[in-house]
Amino acid sequence: MTLPVVFRKAAQKEFDGSTVWYETQKPGLGGEFIAAVERVLDQIADRPELYQIIEGDVRRAVVSRFPYCVYYRALPDRVVVIAVFNASRSPSAWRRRR
């Protein structure tokens, strides 16, 4: 069963900001970033247990082609995205959102 995916506000803001940044670097790159993240989100929605637990109940999925990870919690009725995070940043930033 495919679970609905919901974003926490900070995660949505991060995702949107990163999309805009990539689009300003090269027209069309923002759309490619969105597509790469959506592929990961589709996999998470279909099989939330696929990705490794990294801390507590938080899992991490790596986005292909871009230096980003999706951090999420798999709940019985939905997936909650807590961060769409640039892997070069300190993980302490997303950990504060828990």
C-alpha cells in the first residue's frame, strides 16, 4: 500500500528553496532536482522501510545526482518528511526539528 507523504513546514521550505537555487544555476535544473526528489519520495511511499534508520525512528534516503538526502519518519498511516537536506550541511540542523 502506498502511503501519503506529508512535509513538515521546514522541509517544504528547504525543498522549495533548493529548487529555486538549482533553477538559478541553470534553467531546467530545478525541474530535474524536483524529479529526483520525487523519485525518492515515490520509493519511500511504496516501501518506507526500504531505507536505513539513522537515529531514533528517522530514516534517510539519498537523492540520486544531487547532494541531498530526504529524512523522514514512517508512521502507520503516512510518511512525514522532516528534511530535504543538503548532505554538506551539518546534520545538527535537521536533528533540531525532531
